[in-house]
Amino acid sequence: MIQQRKLSKKGFASAGKSALLFEPESIVISKSGTIGRLGIIKDFMCGNRATINIKAKRKFADNKYIFYYLLKNQAEIEDMAVGSVQRNLYTSVLGAISLSLPPLPEQKAIAATLFCLDDKIELNNRINKTLEEMAQTIFKSWFVDFEPFLDGDFEDSELGRIPKGWRIRRFTEVTEVYGGGTPKTNIPSYWNGNIPFFTPKDCSNSFYVMDTEKTITLEGLQHCNSKLYPKNAVFVTARGTVGKICLAICNMAMNQSCYALIGSNGYSQYLIQQLTLNLVDKFKHKARYCSGR
């Protein structure tokens, strides 16, 4: 759940010039910290000096079109920030950007199409989240709580009581673990191809990784330590944000900050994913316990 902080009228007034009131449907962009993050606000909202408020001149431009134009050029906008200690995106620099503006009706049509697609993507993400929660619930019922087997016989094992006839296996007996690698970044022919290149940045809270920030060419794949991992490969982040898990939506390569898990001996990728989620959750719980948290 996203935590929202709200100001009272008295609190807003006491902030003086450091608090700004943004109007509904205006664009907000972060100018320091994580620079270039964009959003369209739906209601009146307070902002601080770390954000820039943008309102399209309705006579010339559609607000949503401007939003998508800026979103498309997000990386370039981030590069416009200056500063040695803390980088900042200045309003004057942002205001100097030249825009390619089709006629207003075309802007509105383009923006409406993109906005509709974003709504569908958001809906699909919510559906994926619900399906993921259902899968975790079913896995826990079968393989942690053994609910379908409670009327049967159980026996002792090194992991505790398990249904009679079940076997204990090491994780590496049911899955193959692979590493990745990155092609040399100074060779242009290795990059911007049609092979998605997975890194920890691409692992969101979705069941699947739908898209990657970077892509490589076949030549790039042939000159790095990554294989082309198949659809439904389980990716686990191992550096930076450690322990995030997702499934590949299509064939993908991967950098050295992750592991790819492929089920062996016919084990399903969905089972491997749930086993991995369960193991990572146990490790996180053990780490919190050992640190006294």
C-alpha cells in the first residue's frame, strides 16, 4: 500500500514558499534525488521544491501528449540535470526543450490511445498480482501446510513432518542454476537489438517481467556469458536489490547480477518459481531473526 502524507490548510500555509499547490491534470516531474520521474495528478496536490509542475498551454498542446513526450525522452531529461554533489534539473533547462507538436486534434488522439493502453496495462498488472497471490496461497496449502494430505499418514524427515512417501530433495536436484553476463558497452553493434536484456532494474512486483530497459543483438549475445533463456525462466536478482523473483515473458538474456533457474527432470517452471519464493522468504525471515529485528 502506498503511504500518502497530507497537509492541513494550516500546515500548507506554514510551509510558505517551500510548498506548492498543483492543479488536477497537471504534470509533475522530479528535479532532484531520483530525477525525471513523471506523473499526472488527479486532484489538487501539494508538492515541494524537489518537483516541477507542468501545465500545457491548451491552445497549442494537449497535457497528456506532453506527458508521453516527456516520458519517451526521460533518459535525455535525466542527463540534463547538473551538479557535482547533488544533481538538479532546473526549470530553465527543462523549459528550453524543443517539442515536435502535430496539430492539436492529432495530439489528443495519440495521447488518448496511449492512455487507454496504459489503463489496460495497469489492469493486467492487477490481474497478474491477484493470480500470483492465488498461486502462493495454493502452494502454501499443498507444500507447506499439507492441507490436502492431513487425513493421510505422515513421517519424520530432516525438514520435519511430511506426508508419507514424499522425498526430500536438494534445490539443485530439481533446478539448473545459470549465471549471466554483459556484452561490452563500448561496442555499438552489441546493443539495441531485438533480444531483451534482463537486469535487476527490470524486476518489478509483477508476476512476469514484461519488458526490459535494454536490448542486445545476436552478436552481443555471442560475446557475453549469458545464454538466451527461454520463456518462463525464473530470474532471481543477486546484487543490488537482492532476492526479487520474476518469470520471463519471452526469451531473454540476462546480466551477471542475476541467476536464471530452469527446472530439470520435467519440473514445472511455476513450481520452481514458487519453491524459490518460499526459500527466499525463509532466508529473509532468518536474516531478520539473526539481526534481532
